[in-house]
Amino acid sequence: MGGSIFKWTEHDLADRAGISRATLQKIEKGDLACARGLVFEVAVLVGIKLFHTESVVRDFYLKIPPRFSQVYLK
């Protein structure tokens, strides 16, 4: 996890996530065998936003033409 703003080592991050360094390395490489929950946990620990904020969702809905708003905004 080079370049982390937290200056954590791989060992530190793995420790905080409650996983082994080997599992952390698999997550970094995109190994599909890793549980999604572990991937989310590591992402949150390093500050990666996983979901859109309300403003992004609101902006999306504001772009829907009025004739479709009845369908999408129920």
C-alpha cells in the first residue's frame, strides 16, 4: 500500500483490518477469492469512498427529463 497518507506499513494495515499480510497482498492484486467484506474493510481503512454521496445521486435525478421523472422518482 505504498503512498498511503497514513504512512502505515503493510503489516500495520493488515493488523488494523484483522487479516494477514498475505490476504492484504491478495486484495491488492485483485484476487477474486477474497471476501468482499475484507476488501471493503481495507478500502474504508485507507479512505477509499465506496458509494456515491447524496449529492451525486441528487444530481443524477435532476438530469432526468420531466416526462420520465414520474417513473424514476416514485
